[in-house]
Amino acid sequence: MRTRSIILIAITFLALSSCSVKKFALKNVSKALSGSSGDLFAAENDLELVGESLPVFLKTYDALIAELPDDQDLLLAAGKAYAMYSFAFVYTPSELAEGMRFQEKETAVNRAKKLYLRAKDYLLRSIPLKNKNFLDSLKDNPGSTLSAFGVKDIEKLYWLALSWMGAFNCDKFDMELSISSGYAVQILKRCLELDETFNNGGIHEFFVTYYGSIPPAMGGSPEKAREHFKRAVELSRGKKGSIYLALALSVSVNEQNAAEFRDLLGRTLAIDTEMPSPERLENILAKRRAAYFLAHMDDYFLID
């Protein structure tokens, strides 16, 4: 109810003529909305309800940013929301859809890419407020550029990199994204240096997939993937199903280790999602993906 009231207030003030009172009110609405939506949805147990509700938040963010284009908290919140919506409610449904025609799947994945790019744009806009030439500096001298950022910047950097890599994952033939995705990896390496515990092992989880998926000639390493997996499980206290999925879908598949694949996905399915927790919604999605991949093992393994 509180969040719905915030949105209604935002819409009301957006309808008013431009004035200092309106901007003052919108700043307060922006502050309230930026801090409320993530926690509200994270503990939800109805995935479809969240999927139906989030578009209202996304368009509210768009409208607020049009009025407050330099609001860093608002840009961060919008970027996170678009990235999460793209993965959970656009990309993943296309990934798990039974009998979806190729053209329909391609349309859904292209839409996910566009949403990831919108998230990336918002997050990039939040960073140049500190460093006016962030993107150019990142291309010219990534090490020096990223060393200027500290722990307080990690959330922006983390979500920027995930949005960047999410868009690339949707379209690996996009040459611009293919070339620039290396910057996203370097950003996440900087995040790892700043605080390896961020998001309960979320950075380590990324590197499980990264090192487990790419060929050794390009820096891939199942050993490094397993090291990051072990640390991610420790930091999450074994309560994040997506970490087990990350190892299963990268290293286990590449090594054709069907027994490990079953075990890891079984551990995902065993996570309790009945009790409210900060990882509840994320785990419900992970369990849905795990059930699908277990049912379609023959797509990934040469098994009898």
C-alpha cells in the first residue's frame, strides 16, 4: 500500500505544471521510491505478481528521471529494476518456454537486450556525475579509471557490469557489445577487489559462469570457476540457488558431468522458499530454472 501511494503521488505531481514545489515534491517521491521497491519485491513469493507489477515501477522511474535527470539514486534504482526485469521476466521465460517458435524466441531475446541496454544507459548516467568522462576513460585506461572508485561506488559498478554482460549474452554477434564486454569484466574484477562479500557472493557467482563458460584460450578455467563457486556458497551460506545453477550450467555441462549437474540442481530445488527471506524471489526463479534444466538434461548431455 505504501509503494502504491508513492506511485500515485508521483503521477499526481508529474501532471502539475513545472515549478519549484513540484521539483521538491518529486525529489522526495524519488527518494522514497528508490529505496522501497527492491526490498518489497525481494521477499515476495508470487513471481507472476511481481512480473505484472514491475512495469508500473519502470515507467514511473522513466517519468521521474525525465524530471530529475541527474538524480543518482533514482538512476541507480531504475537501472537495477530494468536489469532484474529483463532477466527474470523477459529473458528467462523465453529460455524456459516449451514449443516457442524461433522467431518468437528471437523477438523476446531482442527485447531483453533492449531492456538491459536501457539499464546500462541509466547506470552509466549515474556514474559520470562523479567522473564526467567515465566511458572514454574506461576505454583509454581502465585500470587507472577504476582505481578511482571506492566501496561506496560498488553498487553502481556491479549493476552496470551485469546489465552490460546481460545485453551481450542476448546477442553475442553484436560486435560493439562483444568488444566492450571486456570492460564489464574489468569492472566486476574491481568490485571483487572492493568488497568480495557484496550481494552475498554475487560477484563470485558471476565469475563462476565467466570462467566456467569461456574457452581456456580466452581465459576460461574450470578450476577458477570452482574456486569462485566455493567462496560464493560460503558468502551466501548456501542460501542462493542461482550459485549452484551457475556451476551446473557452465562447468558441469562443459565437462559432461551429469551426476554433478543433477546434484547441483537438486541443491537448488532443496532451498526453502516458504519462509520470507531477502533471497526468496530470486530462489523461486532459480528453482523454476533448475526444474526445467533437469527435465531437459538430454539437451546438454550425451546420456542413455
